[in-house]
Amino acid sequence: MKKIIFFTYIMMSICTFALAQDVRDRSGIKVGQIENNGTIRDHSGIKIGNFDSHGAIRDRNGIKIGEVENDGDIRDRNGIKIGGVDNDGSVRDRSGIKIGKIDSDGSVRDRSGIKIGSAQGIPASYAAIYFFFKFF
């Protein structure tokens, strides 16, 4: 019986990971979705871009519009640093000024600490791009 329960738990975990994660505004209303393959959709399910496995941010036509580097820096289409995400989830602008934070539970907060949305299960850099850097 324990093996069946354990197997069920593992399968549910795998299936949950494979599903898309919702991006929600401060009221909990779905404003978008990021799939596990990096596809970004708006609130109605239309593809608006994607994050590829090399860190590139692409628009709906596949054109590179930015990049997320391994150290958390976020660059625009010209390679200019426009901000970044620290290891603790702090979001900083190009000057290093803190403009928000992505909490470990996916809560997205502005510079005052007020919750402006949620992106549970989504990497902090992706959530930062969605909420603070407005690529899409």
C-alpha cells in the first residue's frame, strides 16, 4: 500500500510540473501563463513569446527581444543590461536600485513590498520580466 501511495505522489508531482503555471495580478485574476517549455501566453491563451533554453527571450514571431543571463542579469535586444534578479529574488533596475521582489512562494512585490501579483512555480527571472520589464 505504501508503494502505491508513493508512486501516486510521484506521478502527481511529475504531472503538476508538466502543466503550465499561471501568472496572476494582485486580485488573483489570471493575466498570463508560462508553460514548462518556456512558451508565454496572454490571459486568453494566445502565444505572445517564449523563453528558450539558452536564456533568450523571443517575441511571438521568434525574434530575439532580450536575454536572461545565468547570473540573473536581464538584457534588452541590443545586449544592454536593463536590470536583474538577485539570488534572494530582489529585482533591480539597470542602476542597481531595487524595484521589487519575487518571494520564494511566487508572490511578486513592488519596491514598497506591496503584492502586485503572483507567479507560483515560475523562475524569478521570468516573473520579473513579466511584471517589471514589460517585454510582452
